[in-house]
Amino acid sequence: MDFELTDEQRLFRQTLREFADKEIVPVASEWERTGRYPAEIVRRLQELGLFGLNVPEEYGGLGADRVSYALAFEEIARAWLGAAGLFGPHSVACWLIARNGTHQQKERYLPKMATGELRSGIALTEPGAGTDLQGITTTATKDGDHYVVSGTKTWITNARVAGVLPVLVKTAKVESSQAGGHRGVVPRGQAKAHRGMSVLLVDTGSPGFTVGRDLPKLGYKGPETCELVLDQVRVPADCLLGGEEGHGLQQILNGLEIGRINIAARAVGVAQAAYEAALGYARDRRAFGQPISDFQAIQLKIADMATEIQAARLLTYWAAAKSDAGGGRLDMEAGMAKMYASEVAIKCALESMRIHGAYGYSAEFVVERLYRDAPLMAIGEGTNDIQRLVIARSLVSGSGRLGW
């Protein structure tokens, strides 16, 4: 059992930390307040190769191991959660294509995605379907050598800058699974809803593809989050991910496991930033003739924050290492990491605010931004209540277990 990073991973982390401290931390709060799009950070992410984290080396990417993948999001999110969002959904899209795409799809998309020349995200959520993905209503009807796609998607990060988007659609009318409790559409035989779902790689420049309004958000500023309308969009049949209908939900669920490691790592980064801000402030702030870090009440908060952050970090690296090892689904491991780390981020942001007192409530201090950013991780890639159900079902079924 080895809890140490490799020399290569440590160097990778140090490179990212220096970049984040030098080029992101000084501008994050101001750019967030002014609504400035961080184009300069995008260019540096491209130069560092971070858009190619999940692209195999043969297609020009980093082909990073999963722990390094987690390190990247932890370090960038520590500086600014919004900056991590610039390549977060993109990395999941890369993984989807690298894992499930046909040879032609990999050749067409991955080299440009690795450099960030072609950017992406994932289009799953709809106004009436979030957690219940089987309840989506976006349809893709075969018409010769094309699919005609119609529907609406929402909460799509990087929608305005994406050149291609994996879009979850229904390619067949099927009956929903009563056991799963999901609503379906017009019955056709006894097929379950997920068997009629597919992923299409949609060119965002296609006629009928419209990016609607940017959604106003509590935090997570920087990358845009938008509504999409697909009105009779014609998508070539060779853009069906994997080349065969009916595998879309499984492809997406596997991708969300990688996404949950991503979210867990971001949460660790936000929590670490909150801790560092609290510790630094407690050392500098004086009350009753001494630093407030000398007060036991403050020390207890610092101790709890540090312990829980390290536990969240180890859970995240554990899930990442399990992903590298292969051997099947990571429902339990990724769910535990995402659920716990996101709750720690929320708690640490609040505790850091309390340690700062009134200054923690001021937009002049970073803690106020962290407090607004932290809740996203409890929602993104599946709410924490859903993660608890996933973890419990894994344990009850025997597919997951505690211990070694």
C-alpha cells in the first residue's frame, strides 16, 4: 500500500500549482465580478495540454493517469473553480469518445480536442429531466443517412465555445422500466427505456442548433452555462457514438463516474483554498492581544477542516487509482469520493467564513467566492442524495464492499 505520488505526478502537480498561483489566483475574483471571460487562462490551459488530459497519446493528448487527472482539477479549482470548468466537461467528452467512439470518430475529433482547438462539453440535462436521464424527451429520428434531432437541453457548460457536443437522445420509442420508476414514451414491445437511448456527436454549427440564454448562477462564474434548442437538426449517422444505437445511457453513466472523480477533486481544491485562507487569516488576525489562532475554538475548527480535507483527498485519489486499475464499474468508489468531498467543501467554506468573521462576508476576500462556489459540487454529476443511494445499492448488491 503506497500513499505517495510518483515523481512524475509530483512534478505535474507542482507545475500546475505554480501556474495557478501565478496566473489564476491574482485575477480570479476581479474577472468573476466583472463577468470577463477568461480567454487568457484558456490559452494557457491549451499550452499546458490540459484539454488533452483524457485523450490518448496516439491522438496527441496527455493520456494522463486518473490520479494526475484528479490532481489537475484539484490544483486549478483551488485557484478558481470557474477555471476548472473551462476543461472539466470537455475532459468527460474526450473520455466518452476515446472509450466508446469508432476509429473514424476518434481520428476526426480527438486530435483537435487534445489541443483545445475543438472544445466540448456534455449535453444531458433537460428542463424536465436531470437525475432521471431516462426521462429525456430529446428525440433523434433516422432519415436516410442522417438523424433529425429535436429537443431542449439546459445547464450545459461551455455551450457557446463548444464545436462538438455529445448529446443524449432517444433514438427509439420504448416502454419505460416500471421497476426503475422512470417515465417512458409510446410503448414498443417490452424494451426498457435505456435501450432506446443513444449519444450523438452534434456539430454546434449545424442549422437548427441554437444556444439560448446564459443561466444566472450563484457561483461557478467564468465558463458559461446555457440552454440549448435543437430544432430539426440534421446529424450525420456516422456521428452516432460507437456506431450502434441503444448504448447511450450506459456510455453516459460510465462517463459520469469519471466526471465524479473530476467533481470530487474540484471539491478538494475548493476546500483546500478555504482552509488556507482560514489558517492564514487566523495567524494574522489579532484579538485580545494575541493571534486568534491561539484560541482553542479556532484551533478546533482548523483541525477539523484539515482532517476532513485530507480524508476527502484520499477518497478521491483512491477512486482515481481504482479507475486506473480497471476491472469494472466504480459506482461506490466514485460516489463516495464525490459525495464526501463536496460536503467537506461546503463545510470548510462556511467554517472559513466564520473564522474570518465579517471579512468572510465581504466580496473583497476570497472566502465569499468559495462559499458561493462550494454548493455546486453537491449537485453536479448527480446529487449527493443520489450518490448515497448508489453507494447503498452497491453495498447491498455485493458489487461494492468495504475493506480490502
